[in-house]
Amino acid sequence: SSPQGSGSDLAGLDGGTWKPVGGGRFSTQLSNPHVMDMTVHDFGSGPELVLAGYFTLAGGQSAPYLASWNGQFYSAIGNPSAPVTRVASIDFGSGPEMFAFGFFTQLGGIFLPKFARLKNGNWSAPTPPGNFLEIGEMLPVDLGAGPELLVGGNFGVGFDSVLRFNGSSWSPLGQGLSDPIT
């Protein structure tokens, strides 16, 4: 069953019963506020749920497009200039990092068009190949060569639809796919 009438836009299943998370709703001045993606990330004080999407308030708190839930309250992350549509967290061996993709041109107060990396509390550009026109999925994995971030999307002409990032360099995943992942 699904969370009917919970009064919240985010719910968790607890022993067979759906319960609101954070007791608050996600809202915005946009016509259809919603969460697009979630991950779990440790900012240094334990794991937190990170939510990305089309919202400017989370649980009544100002949190434009990217928010975290620590089990007690929501907090804004980086104040992106426009919606964030994908988010992923991974530890390449030197501490957790978070990646965000969306329609933003600024995140963390610096110019970062569409794609950003949070490492040791600092936002930067992850400098992938291609244009990264759209990311359909980001997935942290270990396929036997250590932790990697798999990124599927539309990267422009001449680039594979699935790329892998090992923390320092990008490469195609096998022969790639014939069409973009959206």
C-alpha cells in the first residue's frame, strides 16, 4: 500500500505502516513541487537523507532544490540556482563525496553549470568528457576495480551513454549503448 493522506510529500515504511518523514511538505512557487532523486550522504556527523528536486521549502525550512534530512530536521545544501534532478554519494577511499546534476548554473556560491562535486565540504566541477546534456542516472558501484560512479545520460555526439568515474578519471563503460539514457 502507499501513503494515502499522510500530509507529507515524503513517507517511509515502518513495520508495514507508512509514516511521514520530517512532518513537513515540500513546496515551491513552481506549479508541481516534487522530489526527483534521493541518496544517503555523510557530511561528517553521520548519514543523512539527501533529496533533490523541484522544491524551495522542505518541512517549512528554506531549502531550494537540494535538502538533507538528519532524522530531526531539514537543511539546505549549497543553495543551487535552479532545480537539481540527480544526486549520488560515493566514497572513493578518502571520505564521502556527493555529486549533483540539474538545471543550476551556481551551487555553493560558485559557477558550476549543471554538474557539481562536493568533496571535503567544497563544491567543484567534476570535469567530465562531453557536454552532459542530461543525466538519467548516477549509481555508485564496485565492479571489482574499486568504487566507481556510473553515470548514464546524454553527453553529446561522439560520447558513450554510460561513463564511469573512479574519483580521478572518466572512461566509457564497455562499448556503451546506442542511445542516450534519459
